[in-house]
Amino acid sequence: MTEIKIEKKKPVWPWILLVLVLLIVAFAAWFFFIRNDNAEPVATSNETTDETADEIVDETSLIDINENNNIVASYVTFINADNATMGLDHVFTSEAFAKLTNAVDAMATEVGYDVKADIAEAKQLVDEITNEPMAAAHADKIRSGANVLSTCLQNIQQAKYSGLSAEAADVKSAASAINPETLTLNQRDAVKPFFRKAADLLNKMN
């Protein structure tokens, strides 16, 4: 009898396994490259530091930028040109306060700092001083106005002019030196220095 030989088929699963492995490798490679293409570049520590430094300069070091605001310049000129003593009707005091209030408002607007509420309060005090020139309580109102405006200036300085902290502190100190219980004409040496210190600070900001 003739012997019948049956040829065994080679197993298919190794080929299937190889195809699966190749597919997995291809997918992994595709995913890796696509992800890298879409990812945003990571800033280096130096780049981050530089950007932060630029922001700080923009926000707190405007001292090198000349605003040249005319209202501010008008107040500074008014104070620096004054050689007279304050009159009994407080003409100098009321005018100086009005000009200072407008100057602070103008400077705040120039640098984008909101002082509207404080300016409204200061203007109210200026009106009271101007409309009642013989009132004995002027020193109290002047001290209140000086406190409001010196605080405004210090806030602007801290936010925009980091290099003028000493000048802003001088304005605050001069405001505190005004005695609310002493007649204004009896403390010219306290009132006028406040206006001069404020003029010096505003001039450097401007």
C-alpha cells in the first residue's frame, strides 16, 4: 500500500503577533510625534525671569518716563514761585490745595491709578475751605485734606514709582505735622512744607 503523507500547516499566530507588535509601535510613534508638534514650548527659567522683570519695570518703575502733564507742572510752578506769606483769608492755602488736588488727579489718570473716591473727598474739603475763608476750623480740614492727598500720592508711588518711596514718605510725614487744633496762620512752617514736599514728589513723577 502506498503511504499517504499529510503535510502539516505552519502555524499562523506568529505572523498575527508580529503584525500586532508593528501596529503598536507605529501607533506609539505617531502619538509621540503628534503630541510634540502640538505642545507649546516651555519657557526657560531665564525667559520667565526676564518676562517677570519686564512686568515689574512696567508697573513700578515709571520714574524714567516723562509724563509732562500740564496740570501737574502748573501746581509745581505755583508752589516753587511762592514767596509770600499766607493771607488771613487763606487764599494761598485754598488755591494750593485746589491745584494739588487737580495735580494728584491728573497724575493718577496719567499712570492709570484709580483715586476717584479720594479726589472727591479732597475736592469737598477744598470747597469748604474756599467758601468759608474765616472759619477757625480750617486747620482741621487742611489736615484731613493733606492726609487724603498724601495717601493718594503714596499709593501711586508704591504702584508705579518704586524709586520714590523716600519722597512719598516725606509727604506723609509733612501731612502728619499739620496740627488740626492749631490755627493755620500759626503753623505756616507746617503747612507750606507739605505743599513743597508734594510738589517735589509730583515733579519727579512727572
